[in-house]
Amino acid sequence: MKFSKATNYALHSMVFLAVIPSGKTIGVKSLAEVQKVSPTYLSKVLTNLVKAGFVESVTGVNGGYKLIKDPKEITFLDVIQAIEGKASFFQCGLENNIHDRRNCMIENVMNEAEQKMEEHLTLNTVAGVAEKVNNDMITRIHTAAN
């Protein structure tokens, strides 16, 4: 199973936003530099996080992005679903006179695995990971924050 690069950048951005001082913002260019990604692409990712209600975009001289929801309340699953959507990873595509898609045993196994993964992702929050970010990275993020 593979998540998109957008999910990768979204999760990293959320953790970086969680370590900046309260009330501060960080610009998309600075976030993009830290992640070595195009600011244009990252801006699209951040727009999805704004729409999801996790992040606020602040305009002006000291503008940028900041968290508006407590990072302890933002799970990895929340962020992933904001980027990837909530559709199931697997859907049985086989339907014929000997196979009933509604009772597909393969889809049942896949759905059970996905449910266990979602449970794990729900247990992990942005704050939990932000607490583990090393001091060098925190210094870089604080320096980049407005």
C-alpha cells in the first residue's frame, strides 16, 4: 500500500506547524525548503489542510500558516483522510454468476486489514510525533517561523 506524496508532505507540514511557537506562522516557502519540495505543490497540500479545519492561512507581512486545532486532537488518520479522502483502499472488481461482490471474502480480508491500520493511525497524533522531533529540526522551524 502506498500513500501519495501529498500525504507525506501534509503529515510533515502538520508536525512542523505543531512545533512552532504558539501564535507564530510559517510561510509556505520555508515549509517547502525544509521538505525540499516545490512551494507551489505544497501550497495545494496546505489548502486541503485549511479546508479540513486544521490549519489557518494568515495574510500580510507576518503571514503564513499555523495550526488552529490542538495537535493532540489531530490524528494521522485525520490528516491522511483530508488528503486522500475516505474511500476504501480495496474494492472487489469481480462480479459474475459464481462470485457475489457483496460477499467477497478477499474484500472482507482487505477491509479488516484497513480497519486495523486506521485504528493504529487514530492512536497516533500530530502532537505525539511533534514531541519526538529533534532539536536541530525545531531550531530550523523556529528560525523559519514569522
